[in-house]
Amino acid sequence: MIDVTIATFETEVVEASNTIPVLLDFWAPWCGPCKTIGPMLEKLETDYAGRFKLVKINSDDEQQLSAAFGIRSIPTCILMMNGQPVDGFMGALPESQLKAFLDKHVPPADEMSEALDEEPEQEATPEDQLGALKAAVEQAPDDDNARFNYIQALLLAGDAAAAQAEFKPALPKVSVVRRYESVQLLLDAINSIAAPAHLAPAKAVFDAKIAANKRDFPARYTYAQALIAAGQYTAAMDELLEILMRDKLWDKEGGAEGKARKLYIAVLDLIEQPKPKMPEGHIPPDDPVVATYRRRLSSVVLS
């Protein structure tokens, strides 16, 4: 068992989860049920003899981490594997249910020992993953989810030209499939700047314009597009939020939402990965970055 802060989270949780399941226990000193489940988890970590790692996070002291994982009540436990949350539960479960939860994900003891003597299985390469997504589109060309997933992967891989080519068959559906509208906005953003290498000098120009007039929304919007083209997605959303905080419906273009909000949602569509399948009664954990930026958008739009 180890106590983790935001300063040690990357090493102790994200990196560690690439080799062993890491169970996050969000707790607080004043929480009665936390005092029940905490010792049980520590006992199970010992019983499971290194088959998972227990991490304790004080939700009062580490509010940024709690917000990133969308913690609504404590105790809440989230299991991380390969750098991603894969399962979780809320409340103080009895030990039998805790074991059942762990046994769904933690490798059996015999497999763990055998794995030490075997060569690790080679993970699918990015090229393999793209190939599988491409094959899914070829098998079902009219499957909008399959096509979006492939375009999403191409954009995240930095291959805008291939994404543009895959998007062409979907152009007639832009007005009826919301995520295709997001793809169009993202491709427009990427095409708005000649190359990401131009971002550094562009930043100086935009900084000067914005310093002279914080309500220079066209400059902010264009800079957000440049950030998207450079793959700096959270920075782009930060810039778009600056617009929304000053004018929620700037440049509506005849629609119900302003341009800044539409592009912000498009970035969320791009970076959000499919949620893992969960057993009945379990809540799929949110991607902490996506959850944080969704809340930030909601707080601005609803204010």
C-alpha cells in the first residue's frame, strides 16, 4: 500500500499499471465506510502477494485528482491497467465482493508465476490497431461508428491526409451524424495552418493580438485551430474556454451553438476513447482528462 499525490501519480499509478493492476482507493479521514474498506483492501493486497498494487488517495488533500476521476462519493475504488481506468465501484463492499471484483482482472497466482518465466506477449502496434480499424470499415462501409473510430485514430496518429480521404464517403452525412460534424471542424482546423512547425511564431502573433484585446475572438479561435493542428488538444480547449467565458454564443453561424463550443466538443469527440465493457452493476470509469474538460464546459455554459 502506498499513499499517492498528484506529484507521484504518473510514476506510481500510470507507469506502474503497465506491468501490474493498480487499485486506487479514494478516501478521506472523516469517512466512516473508508475506515472499513481500507483495512480489507490492505489485507487483500497482502493475500494476493503482489498480483495487484494498492494506492491510497486522500480526496481532501488531492482534490485535483478526485476531480479528474469524477469522484462523486467516497470510498470509490478505480482499477487502472495499461495506463487506463478499466473498472471501479463505490461504497464499502464486503470482502467476498472485493475478491470477486479483483479476480475479474488480477491474474491468477499460477499465471503470475508462469509469466515470470515466459517472454512477454508483444502488444499490438499502432500500425496493427489502425489495420484492424481499417478492416472494420472495409467490412462495413456504412457503419458510422467504425468509420469514425478509424478517422479518429488517423487524426490522433497525425495522418490528416488519410483521415480526409476516409472522411469523403461520409460527407453527405455531416448534417445528420454529429460526430461527422466534429470531424469536419477538426479537419478545417488542421487545414487552417500550413504546418505545426509554424505554431511557435504564430503564438507570438496571437499573444500580441490577445494582449491588445482580450475579446479578439477571431484571433483566439484561429489560435485554437493552430493548436489542434499541432496536436495540443487541451491547450486548444483552454483557448476556446476563454472565448466561451466572455461570449457563450460567439459567431453562432445560424446554429444553436457558437463556433467555439462546437469546436470544443469536436476536440472532446477526438480525444475520448470508447469506455470499457463493464459487468452489470459497475460504473465505467471516465477518462480523467475528458471528464475534467466536460465539467469545465458545463460550468461555463450553465453559469
